[in-house]
Amino acid sequence: MTEKDYKEKIDAALERCFTGAAELPQAGLAEAMRYSLLAGGKRIRPMLVLEFCRVSGGDVEAALPVACAIEMLHTYSLIHDDLPCMDNDELRRGRPTNHVVYGECTAVLAGDALQAEAFGTILRSPLPAERRARCAEALADAVGLDGMCGGQYLDMLWEGKPLSEEELTEINSRKTGALLTAACRMGVAAAGGGEDLDEAAARYGAALGLAFQIRDDMLDVLSTDAELGKPVGSDAKEQKNTYMALLGREKCQAMVVRLTEYAKQVLRENFADTAFLCALADSLAVRTN
């Protein structure tokens, strides 16, 4: 499949989510959840789930609920990141953020509900029980104390303090990298792949995640509001610790190239069909939004 094929498949599956709530008293909450879930985006994480499932010998159709689940989880994180108590952003993917449209309380609940529904979607999928459990465990590991939430906490805790490259990576390996790594591992788990494939997927995901974050930091300086779909320059304005501020453009670019090449090497050493995942890594390394 191509990226376009995967994206169309994922978008169609997400479009079917939470459509049965229109007659319920809490229909407004479902509307807020769908507003952010269907706001577009590259669908990188669900794409990784499906492709790693395929190259591990699994059934892509059976893994589709798992792909939707990680996008629900990712969407929850974006809604909460944008809240006034966090980054206080008013624009996401070129549209007003969830709390701007629905209010802060509803936005919090929309994120909470999406997180719960992510796990429910995995557990209700047609995959064998052992595979469902592995997918849910990988997602929980990526989101909790030692994952995305832990990374977000460290980001807040160390705000305003000059950080070393190691400390910055301590934050971002959890805040950004953990969910991308989970997507790769969940694809292997959905296929019933063994520990060797799981470990290789994790290494690819970690390298991809770090390259992704560095590129993000670069785009906040080099891109435009129109290209990025959200305000640029906010990192510098809020004096956030970023790889661009710490290392500069040339070193950041060199790191993105090195990490991307490492990710592709891991693929070639462990999987037979690597064309899609190698091309995806290359495209993310030069993305403009």
C-alpha cells in the first residue's frame, strides 16, 4: 500500500467512530471527540501499526482497530497539550483548538474519553486475546508514568532551566518518541511477531521519534504558520528547551540524517520488505509540517 492508501483506510475507519451517540444526552462530548479525531493530520502512528503488522506477517484489516486506537490516544494528547494550563494554543492543524470551540471542561473530558476508548477499541478488536493484551500493554507503557505523561511532567518541571542534550532527550524520548515506538511495537504484536521483531521495531521507532522531535523543533523556527497549521516561533517566545536552541540548525539537521539512516539500517537487518518504512522515514526527515 501507499501512504495515500493507508491514510484513506485509516480516515474511513476513524469516520465510523462514535457515530452512534447522536441521540444520547452526552452527544456533545462525542462531537468534541470527533472534532479533533477527524481534524486531519498525517496519521503516522496508525500507519506504522498497519505496516509493521504487514511486514511481520499479520492481517492489516484485523489490525485496523489497533491503528485507530493509537490515533485516539494521540488525539487525546494533542487536546490536552493545547489546554490553557499546558501550552495554551489556539490553533491546531489549521483549526481552532478543542477548548476554544467547546470550552475547557469539555475539552478535558474529550481527551479523557478518547484515552479510555483507545484501550476499549483494542480490547474489542477481532485479534486473538494474547495479541490484544500485547497491544494494550505496549500502549499503556508508552503513555503512563515512564511514557508520554512522564515526559510531559518533566517538560513542565524543567521549564526555564537550561538543559543538556541528555536531559532534553530524557523528556522527548517519552513525550514524543514513546508513542511512535509503541505504534511500531503494536503492529508487530497485532501480527503475533516474536521478541526479535518487537525489539527491532522498538529501535526503529525510537530513532524515528527522536528525529521527528528534532525536525519539529526545526520547523518551529524555519516554517510558517500556514505551512505548519499552528503558530511558529512559540518555542522561542516561551523560552522552551529545544534541540534548535541547544544545538543550532546544522547539528540538528545532521542528527536527523544520522537517526534516519540508523532507523533504515535496523529495518534492513530484521525485515524482508522495508521499502515503505524506509520511504516513510525519509519523508519525515524533510517534512515541512
